[in-house]
Amino acid sequence: MAVAAVGLLAWSPVVSAEPGPGAVTVTIDASANPSQFNVDVVYTAIVVTSDAGGISPFATVEFQDNGGDINSCSAQSLTATPTHGTFVASCDESGSQMSVGDHPIAAYFGGDANYGPAVGTLDETVDPATTTTTITYPAAGSSLPYGGENQNSFDVTVTAPPGVDQNPSGNVTIYSGAPDPSTYLCSTGIGNSGNGQSSGNCYLNSNPMDAGTYELTAVYSGDGNFAGSTSTPQSLTVDQVQTQMNVFAVPGYAFYGAENGNFFIVGGGGGNGGNPTGDFTIVADGTSLIGPGECPASNGGGNPCYIDSATVLPASTTPYMVTVSYPGDVDFSAASDTVSLVVFPATTTTSLTVTPSTVTYGREGAVGISVTVTSGTSGSPSGVVKVMRGGRTVCTVTDLHPSGSNTSTGTCPSFGSSQLPTGSYDLTADYQGDGNFQSSVSPAQTLTVADQGYWIVGSNGAVIPFGAAPPLASVAGLPLTAPVVGIASTPDGGGYWEVAADGGVFAFGDASFYGSMGSTHLTQPIVGIAPTPDGAGYWEVAADGGVFAFGDARYQGSMGGVPLNRPIVGIATDPATGGYWLVASDGGIFSFGAPFLGSTGAEHLNASIVGMAPKPDGAGYWEVGADGGVFAFGDAPFLGSLGGQLLNGPIVAVSSTADGRGYRMAGADGGIFTFGDAEFDGSMGVRPLLAPIVGLAG
């Protein structure tokens, strides 16, 4: 634009020696205003005479920028234009000499012979040069694998306009979308690459780009001479990683109850430095082996992931196929892998407790047998334990229940009385296993079933115990109306009754008194007593066969008033029927509510029969003579006798062992003779007695 002269500036132009009085105006036009950095500007000075007259052919114009001559423009010749009185001169100011900013331009006419000097001014503005920013790598539409972004450079070029031979400087920032702090990727300085271009590249410090499609944008911030610019967005795809799974079971097998000591090394990821997020799942046979969040996929896995329960998988003869799965995330694809795991049954140890270790026959119910099965790991074994005697089952434990973190206990059902014959048993507990726990056998424990022992009683009522028979009171030392003639034990062996010839009954221990014939006139003396099977009553029998019932004893008949070949010498209870037998001295047997199994009533005997003893099951009985001869009937076994042997005193009584596999005889001198499994627990055979022995009870 042209600006008219308003007066002279303080400068020393070249003028003619005598300038004329005429006046001129000077204006300036610029080829571009504002102009861009590093682009030449051509200034044109227009000199117009006030009277349209001509000027000297040698008149010039001096161009200045900010008070200093523009290079090669200190005296530019004026050229006439078609318009009378109008003349022009031009100046080409190099863009390389013009800094960005405001430039006061002046054009000075020095005058000539006809016209005085004049000046024109122009405010020229130089703007920063425009730029074009381009992302040169990665190319538009290309893709990178997730996790590999930081291994590739982002290359940019900043280009000045054509004709600008200087190069931009400064920084370029690359974004993954519209420029924003949240989309920032990296920054780079740019350097001279010639021909008005500068370039640079930068790398990501991490992997901030999830898998997906992005529009990359590069923003040049500009410098003092070049304006900033933003690239055209170009697409870049970050590909999801194909997750690779690697699973190792350590050690690859487990024992039930110790499964939580086993773990899996899980490797997942796709390389390139990327890390999956989320968690792995570990499942076998539809059962999760870990809790939520217990096996993170971060850092590519590789950390041990422990089974979280000691008993999550039952033992199996077939290996489990364990599936480790990764559900995937935005950057990593879903994946899974399988590995086998064998779960073996845990080892066990079994212990057996027998309390007490010794019990008398008939009291086996007091024995407590308990077992403890201990796992070699954790968890509570279940199933069945058989308590064995050799190859025979004594009892079975079916109620195993947890009693600790790795133990189970149980007890055998109580024994019935008389369940085990007398003897010593080496018992073992044989745990059968339950699938999760292996079988095991305990060390042997000894259970001794001892004979109940026995008492003998003298005619003076003194009772002498032997073996396991408890010492109890008696009528010894008391004034008796008639001598004692017999003794009978309670069913549990905890007491006895003494009976005198006058029918008096004396109860001791756990025996109860239910009545007697002691105050009743008898035709014949009492010769024996027998308890009922439950011990809540008894019968007395007289020599004439009269029977007297007390307590719950039922009267089922007698031989009283019936002529007998020989007197009655004893009475015995049939445990099976609750009836009774009477035995006479000739061996005759009289049955009442009990089966007749035979007798010696019609046989010639070397000595009179003095007593009888039934088997505990009532299926047989024995008769014994005063000479020790034994006669067996029913299924009672003959186990030996004293017949034909010289005795210090006659045999007076016989009793069966509790299991019916033996019997004892007692002599009048206190001698004891055993047969079968009857134990010899002592006698009075060599000791002086105050009164003869008249009875024996086991």
C-alpha cells in the first residue's frame, strides 16, 4: 500500500546542488504486506510531481528498512510512467534479511533542479512462515502389534513453503487422537534436513495404546520464524495380541488332603513387552481350583498359582485334565491350555485302643474299643474299620467321624455279654480306606477275656473267692440254724446267694434277697438253689424234690410227694427256657419247663451223683459223681473226669465255665479240678478248713 509523504525524515539523501521549489509526494507499495518469513518483498516508490512536470533523469530514490539502507537499494533510479508527472523506483528486499515482525520502510526522494526532496513510508509486517507437518512413519493405514508400539519410531517432517530456504526448528508432539493430554504419545525436536524441511522422530516410553484403531495427529509448535501446524490425521491400527498359553503343573501329582501344596506355572502373553490384564481361571472336572483373582495374568503370568483347597479334588485313578483359561482383554485374545494332574489317595495310620485290656468273661460289654485313623495330609478319613482277630472280624466301626484337622475316630458297638470266649486276643484295626484315603492296619492290642473266677462255700457259710471272683461278705461266723448247703452266682458275677438246709437264703454283692423257706417247716432239708436267667429270682429245692420259687422265678412243678428212688441232690436253671432240672443222687433228671436231654438214672454208678451243671445256652448239661465221674448229655462235651482217681475228699459240686467249653469240680476238702477251658485259679485242697466245702459257683 502507498503512503503519502508527510515531511522529511532526518537523513542525508543525495540531492542536486540546488533543488527546485516544486513539490512532490512519495508513496510506497509492497509486493506483499504482510509478508512471510524468508520471502523477498519488492517495494515500489511512486513519486508524483505537484504540477505533473518532469524530474531530472538522474533523480533517485533511497530505500531504508528501520533507518538503514536496504541492501542495493540506496539509490534506485526513477522511471517515468505513462502518467505525466508520475515516476517509479523499486527495491527488492531479500527475505533472508527480514526478521519476523514490523519493519518501518521509507523511500526518500532527494529532489532535483525543479522539485524539492520528499519521503514516503510504509509499515511492513513479516509473519512467520507457514508450515506443513506430516507423519512419515508409520504410514497411514498401517498396523502395529500391541506391546510393540515402543519399538517403532514415530517420524515427522515439517516443511516450509516453496522458496523458503531456511528450515523450521522446535518441537513436534504426536497424539493418538485429537490433541489432548489424554492422547499424548511422545514429543521430538526437529532438525535441519535441507530444502526448507526439518524432521525428527520419537519413541513411546511405554505401551499406552490399547488394541484398536487410532487417528494419529502431529502438532508442530512453531518457532520464532515458522508458524505451528497440525498434520492431517492418519489412521493406525494396534492389533490385539494372540495370547499364547504355557502351563506346567508342579509337581504334576498331588495327594488328597495336600493339594494346596501344588501349583501351576502359567505363562500367558504375546511378547513385545505387552502384559495382559485380568486373571486366569483353573478348572478341573467342573471344579475351580483357585479363588477369584488368585492367579493374575499381569507380568505375563509365570508366578505360581496354588490350589487353594487341600481337598478340592477327590483322589482318582484317572488323571484330571486341568484347564487353565484366560478370558482375554482389550489387548490380548482369549486362550486356554490343559495339563494333567493326578490326585492319589492320602496315606493313613490307624491306631486301636482297647479299654480295659482285661475283662472277665460275661462282662465283655464293659470293653470299649475305639479307633483313630490319621491322614498323612489333611482331611478326615471316612469309611469302615474292621477290628480283627486273625482273619476273623470281632467288630466293625461304621461311625468314623472327624475329630481333628486330619483325624477321624469311631467306636465298635458294645459287645454282648459272653460274646468272646475266654482267652487272649491280639486285635488289630483294619481301616478299609475310602477312595481319598489309603487303607492301613493298626499295631496289635491285646484283649484278655478272663474266666470269671469262682467261689467255694463251706457248711459254715464261709465263702472263699478265687481268680476274678470278688471277695464279698458271707455268713461265716454268724450263728446258723442249719448248715449252708449251696451257693449260686448272680448272672453278672457280681454277687451270690448262700442257702442253708433249713431254706434260709443270704444275699451278698449285687444279689438281692427275694424271700426264703427259713421260717417254714420243711418235710425234707433244702439241698440246692438256682437263680433265674435275669437274676431277679431263684428256686430252692429240697431232698424230696419240693421246689420253692421266689422273686420272678416261676413255679413249674416239683417232685414233692412223688416217691423217688433216690433223694434229690441239686437244681439247675435252663437259661434258654427259664425252666429248671432236678437231679437225684442216682443221676435221675426231672425236667420242668426244660427239655429232658438224658440221665444216668437207670445206670449203675460207682458213686452217687452229687450235682449237675447246665451249659450257658441250655443245650446240654453235665452230671458229676462223688468220685469225680462226669456224664455229659445233650451237646455238652465230655472234657474229662476224675473217675478212678484217688481223691482226698469226695466231689461235692460242679459248675460250667461261662462259655460252656469247660467245667470245674470242687471237693469237700476244697480241692478244685478243671477241665476244658476252665481256668485253675487256686484251691483250698492243701489247707486246713474250719468246715467242709459244700458248694461251688462260677
